[in-house]
Amino acid sequence: MAQVIEKWDLVAVAAHPDDLEITCGGTLALLANQGYNIAIIDLTTGEPTPRGSEEIRAKEAEQARITLGAKARFQLGLPNRILMDCPENRFALATLLRKLKPDILLGTSGRTPAASPDHYQAQLLIEASRFTAQLTKWDEKFGNTPPHRITHLVYAPFPFDAEVRHYPGTFTIDISSTIEKKMASIQCYESQFDEKRFAKIKHTVLGLNNGMGSRCGFEYGEIFQMAVPVGAIDLVQVVRGSKGSPAPVQL
């Protein structure tokens, strides 16, 4: 479902429905509360799986979108399980990005050898498509849509990345006010998370977000990374974090 918006503030992209909910659902809900125009792109349907179907996953993804407050969700329809960063897939994603014209592109990141290889391929595809979307004199590759330069690329890292990555810019967003929306959006995927599985992932996600946030004095937080340093004009505000936040936990 999509609204006609000339330019989106932020477009978030991941391999499967539920990836963004788990990695950065709290921040997406917070952005929606703050009035930003945000959209979600799922590169694949996430199917086949032992527990769902494309029709079920589509309904679950739409309910999760409503829960988070995103104004649109797009299904790119690339193949699950064998998702690859290749020219054809770059053209498909870049075409959609040229239509949406986001200022900020948010993508999941990380190499997850114990989970789906789609996750890392999605990161490579997102990075390449961001660059490809701005190319000129090649409009026939993109349905004759005009080029668009995406100013900022932000990573939402998978917490179970096989590698420890040190990016020039790392920051934490306070999601204490939206943690319940995040968990509710994950719970929308009933085909993937029955009562027992949801209890397990809830325990894990709450623990991870509590750990991420507590270092900044937040009850819950989500970590983001950028390939460039994070700049600011107000050192005091950057150091203090959100207004009235308590001091970071120091052991």
C-alpha cells in the first residue's frame, strides 16, 4: 500500500519482511511519530518457508507497516533464498529508488553465515543500487525514470553479524517510547513466530535493545552505522543525547 508522496524522507530496505522490524522497528515507529514520510521496501517475499505463504506474509507485512506507522510498503519480488547482488536486481531496486527519491536510504547490514545469505547480498545490493540510482545517460535501464542522488546511507546492523565492524559513524537512537510498537510489529508475523518462538525472540530483542540503549542512558536503543563520520553543530546536544536522558550506565 502506498501514498502519493513526491519525495520520501527515508526509505528502509531489507531482504525479507520482518528483517526491518527486528533490526530497527523502534526507530521506524519513532520516525513515523515525528511526522517523517517513511517507506519500506522488502526485496523478497520471504517465501517459501516451512510456516507461511506469499499471501500470508503479504498480509502480515501490511499489518506490521500499519503498526509501525510507515506510509508505504513495497514488495520488489526478487527471489528469496537465492537473492543476489547482480545488475538486473540493481536496476530493479534503483528504479524504485529513483521513483521514491529518498534523502536517506536505510538498509540492513551484516554477514550472517548462521542465517540467510540473503542478508549480506541485500547489503551489497542496497549499496550498489544507491550508486546506480544516480547514473545519467542510462535511463532505459530504469524505465526512463530520471536519476536521483541519495544523500545519506545508514546501516541497521544485524546483531548477529559474524564480524565486528568499525564504521566511522556509529550512533544510538532512543526507542524507549516505541519499544512496544516494535515488539507488536514483530508479533504481526504469526506464521513465523508462534507463541513459543515469539517468546524467545521477544526475550532476545528486548535484551539486545536494552543493552544497546543503556550505554547511552536509554532504557532501549537501536544502533546505526554510517560509512562517514556523523557531523553536528551542537556538541552539548550530541553528548547529552535525548532531552532529560539519564547518565549512561558505567560499571
